[in-house]
Amino acid sequence: MTYIKWSLALVIGAVLIFFGVMKFTGGAHIFPYIEYKATAANLPLASLFFPFVNYATGLLEIVAGLLLIIPASRVLGAVISILPFLGAVTFHVSPFLGIVTPDSYSDPRPIAALSAGGPFTVSDFSSTSSASLFTIASAMLVLSIINVFIQRRFR
């Protein structure tokens, strides 16, 4: 059981840190896409999604990932790790994002819009799309919930 606890915590922690770092390096296209869709729907505060919510989510992911990797804080990290995945799944099933999303930024990347913090247009995103990010978020949410029970049950 120790092997399962360690493996699950390290895998989830690594995924969280990876996605968190992507939010700070400009590699994550989802928050600009949410901003684009929210702006197109004339929703108030749409401009907050990128960069503010993007950075807050990235910070939460990195903190949760680090807490999971450190054995003394693993249970707390397991509980916190549910939040970003639950948020991702919630946004994917909402009109703000959708289950099927663009695969990436367009080529070339929208450097001017990224530097200015928006606004974004549909041409800033790849014309190919898939449900891969929704699938990853859903799977990681399930693993995170399982991880909470394993980390709490087998201390």
C-alpha cells in the first residue's frame, strides 16, 4: 500500500506542477480561450480570466503539487489537489469552455494578445479541437478523490 500511496501522490503532484508551470510560461491556452468566449458572450469581468485567474490557478496547482510530494503535508495536498481538477471539469461542462476545446494556440502564437493580456479572437487558437483536456481533467479529478481516501486511510 505504501507503494500505491507514494506513486499516486507523486504522479498527481507532478501533473499539478506541470500544469501550474504552464500557466506562468504562456503555454496554457485555456484561460485565454475562456476569456475569448466570455468576452464574446458579453459577460462582466471576462477580462479577469487571463492573466489573473490563470495565474491564481497556476499558483494553486503548484502549491497542491508540492504539498503532495512532501510526505508530511501529503493529506493536505491531496485535499487541495481536488480543487483545480474540479474547477477544470466544471468549466469544461459549462458554456464558458465546453468539453471540446482548441488543441493549442494558432501558429504563430498570438504574442501581442498574450503580452497585452487580451483581447483574444477565434483566430488566436488552433482550428483543430478535441476533448483531451476534459478527459485529462476528469481522470485526474477521479484520481485525486481516490488519493484523498488512500492518504487518509493508510497513514
